[in-house]
Amino acid sequence: CSWISFENPLLGQFPYSGKGDVSDIWGYVDENNNEYAIVGLQTGVSIVDVTNPSSPNEIFWTTGSNTIWRDIKTWNNKAYITNEGGNGLMIIDLDPLPTNTALTVTNYTGSIYPFTTAHNLYIDENGYAYIFGANHSVGGAIILNLNLPTSSPNFEVGRYNDYYLHDGMVRGDTLWGGAINNGFFVVVDVSTKSAPTTLATHSTPNSSSHNCWISDDGQTLFTADEQINAYLASYDVS
């Protein structure tokens, strides 16, 4: 992994050997403003202290299912990691940082909506996680309330099951998802988490809707298709 800024072309780098390819990276800041990179690799997850970017230091490593894809997000003091190899959703408790680097790792495989693999996840501004592309039913979105412990009967609050979603994001009460197998993006009302409702679909230029993102003002949606020479497209969704 390398850290780059416009002022200094290369600030620092941390080489990985024998742990496979890197698939995703996410950031975390602890209570003392120390900065960390949470890195998904083919054989597990690495946490690197990048407070001093010229001297990155790996402070934690945990093995996981062998897979070329992991996706990472954080909420409060926990990291949530999906993967396409097995063992469900990895949860790393980051609360002990920086004084203790012996972090606890658990794996959550669901109860109402059981799953062992998933392609992606998104966490909205209210602490609801959307697990996309899981090996559950059609692979839409499993919705979790991260403000509750995993043992709570209300931890799994619902699912979207109309289409397989490869990727997505949520703002307010609206989910924007890439239904890659159907060739379109989908707009979903998630105001009632237990019963999400499809509001609209729209084809993307190369019929391989990989991902979606809504503009800051909520008026324009951007998508990309997972095809060679495909387009970055924008849509007026006002």
C-alpha cells in the first residue's frame, strides 16, 4: 500500500509479502487522533498505523477466508468486512486502540437472513449496514442495525430481495443500487427497513451496472458499468 498526496508524490508505503493481493482499504481514527488504514488482503485483514505516513507500521493482522475480494467500512469503534470466501461478516473491535492492539475478531453469519459470503457493504449515516450481494436468496441487501449488539433480535431489521445488488449506497430513506445482472440501477425506498420497496429502475449505457453514487445535493446519480470502454454516466434523479 502507498500513501500519496498532491503536495508530496509519495509519503510512504507498506509492502505486503505472502498475504496476496490488496482488494480494499478504509480509514479509522481513534480517540487520540491516531490514524489507521484497514486493508483487505487475499488471506486476511491488516491494520496499519499511518499517523506518521512516512513510517507506516502494521499493528494488527488476522487471517480470513482466502478470497480476492473484501470490502471494509467502520461504524463507531468497529470495522465491518465482507468477503466472497466464507465465514460471513467479519467484525473487528477497534475500541482498545491505541493502548492495546490485541483486538477481538468475530464473524457474523446471520440468523433470520443467514449468509456466509457477500460482495460489498455500505453503512448509512444512522448506523444501518446494507450487505450487498450475499449468498442469501437473490443477493439483494440484508439490513443490519449496527447500533445494537449482534445478539439482539432486532439486529437484522430487513432485506431487499427484488434484485441482486453488486454495489450500492444509501442516503436518508433511499437506496441506490447497481443491479449488475439486470443491466440497470435500482432506486429503493428503505424508510421501512423491514419492507423495502422498489421505486424505479433505469438501464445503464453498457448494461452492467457496477456501482452508484448520489451527488451531495441529491439531484444527480452517477454510475459506472463493469465493461471495457464503458461509460461513467450521470442521471437527473430530481
